[in-house]
Amino acid sequence: MPRVLVAGPASWNLIVHVADLPLPEPHALFARSHYDSLGGTSAGKALNLARLGVPVTLITLVGDDETGARITAELRAPGIDLVVIPSANGSERHVNLMDARGQRLSVYLTLPAAAHDVAVEPGLIDAADLVVADLADHSRPFLRAAREAGKPVWCDLHDYDGASEFHREFRDAADYLFLSGDRLADPEAFLRERVAAGSRLAVCTLGARGAIACDSDGRIIRVPATPAGEVADTNGAGDAFFAGFLAAYLGGEPLTECLRQASRAGAMAVRTLDLTAATLTPELLRTRTPLV
């Protein structure tokens, strides 16, 4: 199995479930439940890929603090080679408010900054068959190094609005582009635009409406959402989708099957409070047995 290098965020989160997200006015808000959890898009991708048998090198920013110790303890999992960049101001922390519809409001308590200029060891890029560069400033050097080395670059733009300057470098560098359609007026047109601009593949998740992809020939492929049954938490569903797709792709599956397995991985993720389902296996993604 090819080795994947993932560069980007890992965090420690307080997840708070509420009936509705707060209005912009003074009022009291009562939690339905709350818990602490590992978070961060790169952590989620790495954990899901490792469970699917894909060897992963994860490069992330962590502080020398109690939060950092929790993060690294969770990430020292089988299949993950963890490379820590020291943070100058502590480890990343969020409070995530989740409403009954699965919508999220993230409050960043700490946004870490690298303690020194991020240097890319050539051996890390050389050893990788592809590079996943997630949305963080400390992943930009790895994105650029991957491009210079001719390694395939995969980027997840999350809820990109089509205009954000922060996302631009990731969008333009991606050979394989992923995002959700939450903030796009016309997701299909956006995918076609990115393929015309040079991406080999562009994929967009559409929530309950499934997912669509545009291949290098401009062909649009659609798959329905996988019924998940009772939803425990939607945190990490997009990262599980991404990992499920990538694992299937590396296994030589055709595009439609990659999307189908990705959809199953995302559905499994929302059934658990963790970033990855304990039952996640390649065999379970390949099967067509209903999850519910």
C-alpha cells in the first residue's frame, strides 16, 4: 500500500451539543451533552486512513503542554508515523457547539503558531507517494515541497465559499480537490471549473443529497448518501469520507466505487462520538450490507 503524508491540524476539543446554535444576542444556552475529544481535520484523516490499512505520516503542530500530551497520546496509533512541529503558544483547542441538525459553530481557544520556521525534511517528501495538505499555515511548506517534487497533492477545502483568499493556494495546487457544497451556489459548475483549471479530480459532498465528482474528462458522477441511522455526532464525517475515498482509490477501485465507499465511511463516522469508527475496516466499506 502506498504511503500517505498528511500535514495539518490536530486539536483537543470540547464538544457541546445544544438544541440550536446561539443567536447574536445575550441569552442563556443549555447543553444537552458535552465531552472532550481529539479533533482536527488532519488527525481525523490520519486515524481513518490507518484503520483502513494505509500507512500514514502525520505532521502536525503541538505545544509542550497537557493538551499536547493528550493529542499525541491519541495519535500514537498503529499505522501512524507522527512528526510533531513545536508550537510557540500551546496546542490547538476548540469549543465546538453542535446543534440538533449537525451544524457546527467552532470557537478557537488557541490557534497554534510554529515556534520556528517550518523546515521540510526532503526524506519525508521522498518517502511519500502522495501528500495531503490540509488548511493550515504550517502545512503550506509541505504543499510547496510536494509540488516541487512532483508528488500528487490532495487538498480538502471543507466549506469553501469559492472566494476565500486563505484557501487559494490549496485550491490552486490540488491535483485532487475535495470540499463540501454548503457555501457554493453551484457545486457542479465549481467542480467543472477546477478540473478545467488543472485538477485531475474534484469531489463535493452534499450532505443528505450524497456526493458528486468531476473527473479529468469533465464527466460528473453522482452517488447517494449512505443511510446512517441514529446520528451521534457529525464531527469528522468529512474526514472519514475523504479517507474512505483515498483508501479505495489507492486500492485501484473505479471512481464510482471510491465515492460509494467514501459515503459509507462518512456514515459510519456520524454514528460514533470519536473521529473514527472502531468498526471501520476495508471489508466493511466494500460490502453493500446496509449500516442500519
